[in-house]
Amino acid sequence: MGYVGRMRFSEANNTDGHLIDAYDADGIVIGGRRYRRGLIVTPERIVDPWGPSQPTGLTVEHLDELLAFAPQIIVLGTGRTLVFPDPSLYFSLMEQRIGLEVMDTGAACRTYNILMSEGRRVAAAFMAG
């Protein structure tokens, strides 16, 4: 599964928050700035750097950083390929009725843009690896 050079949703409107302009093997572009490390993106904020470089390094503390944004759903991009983190990390999210979608970074970027454009309280976390 590869990365595309640029992606954009024509119906998405970045006046309502941070919209992902593009992604490729060199990082994620938001508002014309390229991010090459792991980061959190919400409609209101960008946290750079964030998290582990690999899903195996994900901890409850990393998820707690996401919970601080009070999301309805968390989108987790795990890099070029889909890699599920340890399921034991999901329990606190399930107890709080917060959705977690794990996918490769390309799919996570597209999903974040759609959810953000719908006005959902979404937090996306992207791993650098």
C-alpha cells in the first residue's frame, strides 16, 4: 500500500479547523506546513511532536493525551501499513464510549478530513513510522 503525492477533499472547508492538505512518504501537510514526526491533529490544535514511532510503543499515556481533547472518535494512523496496537489499550476508550479507528496513515488522513468536515469532535494521531 503506497502513499499518494497529494490528496484533497473538494467539499472540505478548512475555515472550520485544521484540514490535512496532503500526505506522502515525507510526512503530512497541514496549512502548507509539512510535519515529519508523529503528531495529533484536531480541528482546533496541532500537537507536534506526539507519540511513538511504532504502534508497539503506544501506551495509555499516549491515549490520555488524545482524551484531553474530549473527542467523540479517535483516528489512529499507524504509518504506511495498518498495525493494530495492543488491544488492552482500548479498554479505557471503550468505557468512555469513545470510538477508535486504527488504519494506515493515508486512510487516517482521509477519514479525519471527512469527520472534521462533518463537524464531529475528532482527534487524529499519526505515528512517524
